[in-house]
Amino acid sequence: MEAIKSKLSESSKVLILRPNNTSAEALQQILDTWAPIKPSFELNERLTSNPNQYDAVVALDVETTVDYESVQRILVCNGIFAAVSSNPGALTSDLLINGFVNPTVVSSNMASATAPDFGKSIKVATPAKVWKVTDKDDDLEDLIDPDELLTEADKVIPDKTKYTCGPKSEKKKACKNCTCGYAEELSGKPAPEFKSSCGSCYLGDAFRCASCPYLGMPAFKPGEKVKLQM
């Protein structure tokens, strides 16, 4: 304890984390050891002090649960944390992993470290607004009217009377001499196999007839069976 005590002054605030089974005689002995400093006592599991309150925190039994995050919270920047341990060498690694700096073996049963110093917090000023709309009418000048994107042809309602057969027809009925397969689709029968009259259907739209059922479909290999989806 003397190694830790030598780094503090009489006005330093010290907190002793004690196990639940610490006797009154042991507490009195600790008070005598720390004199003239008057430490406070708290149980390990009841560590709820205000932040940045203590200059040093000493854990009498680190083998019990010690909340390192809470210890750092209640310590001032560069505050000292010391802990009694049966293996102080391993404890230094544990302290380093948990965010403490400069871990050191103080004695055969104690290790110490300091709380990190993150510096003073500063308030970041909110950046000024680059621009501000003062006239709502000016903000609408660059907007495009979606109706202007439509041509007169786009506004014409499709004339279903042009289609006498197929799903695009007005009554959605197959014509009497249906050859496009729509009659079979309505009746649930498989569509008849289409036979090309020009022999150029597989080459693509540039070589197909105006009534070719393959219009709009990609080119395919000669003899390849292409299924028409109506």
C-alpha cells in the first residue's frame, strides 16, 4: 500500500473496494495504514459512485468480480487503480486489456495501473448552413412537369377494337379461325405447333413477317423449339 500511498496527497480521495466478508478489525487496520488519508469503503458489487470522483481506487480482492469499466468511470484522468492478487503479473495483462495504461507489479501480491487520460471534452460548434431557401417560388423553377414528358401518342387510349383475337382484344375471345394459339389457351388445350411460312423466323424481327407470332422475341437457332407464351 505504501507504494500507492506515496503517489497521493493527504487531500486525495481514495476508495477501497472490499469483499463482503471483510471484518471490522481488517477495516480498522486499513484506515490506520492509509492515515492521514481517509479512504471510503464500498463493496465490489455496489460500485455506483459519481464519475471522476476518486484519485485512487484499491480492490482488496480482485479474484472477486470487479467492474473495470465502472472503476475507470469513477477515477479521475490518470487516477490510480491498484488491486490485490495472487498473480500480479497476470493481473497487469488483464488491466491492459481492460483499458488501463502503464500496468505495473507493485509487490508480490499487488499490481497497479492508471486510468486513461482522454483529455478535456470540447463542444463542437454546429457548422453554419451553406444556403437557405428564402423564396419558395425560386425553388420550383428547376422542377419538371411530368405531364410535359408525355407525347400526344402516349395520351391516346388504346383501341381494343383493332384486336379481334387474343388477350388484347376487347372481349378477350378467340376468333373463329384462330391460328395464334389463343383458342387453345382458353380451352386448356396445348397450342398447335407453329410452322413458319417464310422460314426466316429464327433470324430475328428484321426478317419476320408482320403477323409472325415470334415478333419481339430474340433470334434462335434453326430447328430449335420455341414456346410461345400468350
